Amino acid sequence: MNRIRPSLKSSAWRSSSSASRQSASPLGNEDNQKINFYSNSHILRYAEMEAAPFSLRQLIFFGKVLGRQGSNDKEVDHNLMQGANFTRVQLAIRLARQIREFQSLPYIVTSNPYLTETYQMYVEAFESFRLYPEIRCRLDNQKWSQFLENLLNQHKVVIPKLAIGVAESRSHLTNSQVEQFMTRMLYSRISRRVLAEHHIALTRQFQESSSSKPSSQNIRYLGVIDTELEIGNVVQRCIELAQTTLNSHSLGGSSSQQPVTVLVRGEKDAKFAYIPDHLEFIVFELLLNAFRATISSAVQRSLDLASLPIEVQIASSATHITIRISDQAGGILHSWRPSFTDDDDESLPPTVSRREMFSFVNMTTANDSLKQLVSSTDGTMEGKVREQVDQAHDQPHIPSSSISSPSSTNTRGLEQIQEARLRIGLPLSSIYAQFLGGSLEMYSIPGFSDIVLCIPKLGTTTEPY
């Protein structure tokens, strides 16, 4: 297929000086390349099509239709083929709109090598969806599901590349542009992955195992959705995984580090229908942030960790699930909240760097850390807890000889990796929370911080598209 991309070389982009900004066009004599970048009639046509926003309830309903009592294999195949063709068209429309988002940025920004590569991946994926033939039979659907799975795996590199590209382009973008671009890109990315993963899961559930096809009347999982997700179990699992992750990063590789005390109260048995991967990611990231801040505060104040317990309160109403995570790691003083401060300033409370914890603008100040994260792993970020934990286990432990040398390469490298995960993970948590109508807010008084996650239970809120 034709490759449509900004063709400025990486070195040319990085050396973009004031002379390039002063010229009438950032491309100079490369007008033809600029025309190729913006002109694609197929992208324009699909971008103008109407996307069909979905809600959690709609995803559940489709799963129940597949598992309806009395339905035979032919009916299941027919419904799955309808779902396959729906995702085929919707993914093309959504990708076309994301490509247009790229094209709305200053061209010098999209010429960044990381953003160029991401843009090219989107264009190629769009062409693949556009040209993919209609799904007409069971075998077609199985091939389509495998195609989707392969593409999802290929696109795991998107979040780190977007983050680095935007960070490197920071001087060409306003805070508002950074926030809007990253938010829209990730909203769309999550919606596409939910559509694709839900269809793949339903295909495996109802077609590939049709000999023992489950009934929706007694089934708990429908595609990517757990219809009886128990909040207490999610919180407990995330506590254990966060502690495991911290132990993996501990000095000397020792797992004997004193665990952070976590008190879980409230309606731990509350259940509702939700996407487990999304809720786990949010809770895990919030707990990991609270754990790190608490440990740092205890060390700086020479306190025992047991004296700074983290409290998790779970509340359930007829319409919402609310989870509050409270720590005693220093809080954020009111006088410091409105302005940017240096995260390395040790005179500030340990949690002061969290004042913009959900902002992508904060992420762009950690370019070296983002690159360290990419180089230390396979350069992927799927946005799921199991990936975070697996990568933590794969990181080399800091040898005990480095403990007295905080500036050592190993120590600094690991700190940068942890910082990068924090700066990407927390804004992404906020996006996950808001994706289906929830919210994530931080409240602080000197000495204490509360993070409140609120998620609607009814599943009627459509994605923000």
C-alpha cells in the first residue's frame, strides 16, 4: 500500500532551528511532501462518516443476544458476523478521525520521528480496515478475529511513542494543545481496543467453543465485561500486585521490605458490571502512587511505615461505585497547587509532584525518563496491570553496592523508569475513569491526600466520542 507520511528525517526535525520557524512554510521546498501528508480522499471520506458511540449496557446486551437460550449455531454465527462487520467499519471511521487529529497539529510536530511512525501505523491500519472484505461466514470471522489480535499487538508501542513524540515537540505546542491531543488520542484508542477485544472475546466464547456454548442466563463474563465484578477482590488484588511491584524495584532486589499497611473498609462485597482491566489499571496505579509517596515520606521523616497506613474506603449506591484512597504522605500545600514546581525539590512534601498527576502536560517534562522506559522494555504499553507487573519483574534489581551511591547509573535508570510509568499511568487512569462516565479527583490538605474514583453502575453512559 502507499505509504503516506511526513518524510523529514529525524536529524532534520531535531535540528529545526529558529530559521525553520521564521520561514513562510516549515517545509521550505518540500511542499509536495506536505500535500501528500494532508491529501487522502479515503481518509477524508471516512472521517466525515458518523461513528456509533457505545455504552457498557449495549456491549452486555449484544453478549446476551449471543448466549440467548434456544439460539443455534447458525444464529450465533449470523450475530457474530454482524458484530464483525460493525467493528470493521467503525474501526476504519475512528482511525480516519484520529489521522485527522494528527493532521490538525503543526506540521513540524507531526514530523517528529516518533509521531511520524505512529501516524504511519494509523494510516496503514486504516487502509487495512478499509480494504478488508466483508465477513460472510464463520471462517471469515475467525480470520478477522486473528487479524484484529495481531494488529492490537503491533499497536502496543503507540502510547510510549506518542508520549515521547509529544514531549520532544513540547516547544511547538501549548499546554492546551498537549492536553487535548493526548486526551482525544487515548479516548479513541481505548474505544477501538474495547470494540476489537470485545469481539475477539465473544468469538472465542460463543463460536470457537460452540460445542459447549454458554447461556447468558448463567454466564458471568460477556466478552471483556465481568457482569459481577466484586470491588473488594479488585482492590485486594491491586494491593498485592502493587506491593509485589515495589518489592521488585527494592534496593538489592530484596522482597523483605516492610509492606505498606492498607486498611480496606466499606462495602467490599459490592458488585457491578464493568471492564475488569480498566478498573484494575486505575486502582493499581493509584495505589502504587500512594505506596511510593508513603514510603518516601516515611524515609524522609524517619517514621515506621506502619504509622502511615493507607485507607481504602468503598461505597456503593444505587447508581455509583465510589472508591476513596487516602494517604498520609505529606499532602499538597494550597500555596503550591496553582503553579509549576520542580519535582526534584526535596524541600517540598513528597506528594507535591502529584498536583498535576492526571495531566499529560506533566508527562512531557520527563522526556529522558520516557526514553529510559522504552529502552528498558520492548517499548510497549498496553494499559493493563499484568503488563505493568510483568515488566517490573523483568527490570534488573539494583545491587546492594549501589545503595550508598544514589547517582549510580543503575539507580538513576530505575528511578527514571518508575517516574515514566507514573507520568503515563496516572493520566491514563483518569482517561479510563472518564471513558464510560466516571471521574477521578484529588483532594488534599497539608499532610493528607485523598483520591476519589467514582464509576456509574448503570452502564448507560456512552463513550465520549
